[in-house]
Amino acid sequence: MRNVLSKLSTNLQTSVKGEKGITDQNYQKSDSEQVWAVLYRRLFQINIPFFLYLEKILLFSRQLLPIIGVLSLLKFHSLKIELFLILTLIL
């Protein structure tokens, strides 16, 4: 099983380097992020601009997790939801 996963990872990394339009000029992805980007695009056949927009939202929301976690500890549930929606709409 480990060999199969290793070969899949190697094949995806090779195909990542061959595909164009994966990275945005403002954001350079690591190798693992590029592999996942190619894998998701191949599995779901999402067009590239939509995928890049969705990816930026997910990356931005991942940065917000500590803030949202603190707000949930303080029991500001409605504020937490409003903050997340506002910051998501800003993107």
C-alpha cells in the first residue's frame, strides 16, 4: 500500500510540473498543495478560475481558525458567524 501511495504521489508531482496555470502570480504553492490542486481538479473537473477563488477562500479561512476558536471560547456565537461571513464576502 505504501508503494502504491508513493507512486501516486510521484506521478502527481510529475504531472504538476507539466501543467500550466496552476499557480497564481500572487501566491506560490508548495509541492504538496500543487499535488492536491491537480488531484482535486482531475477528480471534480473544476475550471481553474473558480478553483483558485475557492482555494483562496479556504486558505484565508484557515488563517481565521484561531480567531474563530477564541471567539467560540468566549461564547460569541453570533459574532463568530457574522465575522466569518463578512470576511468571506470581502474576498
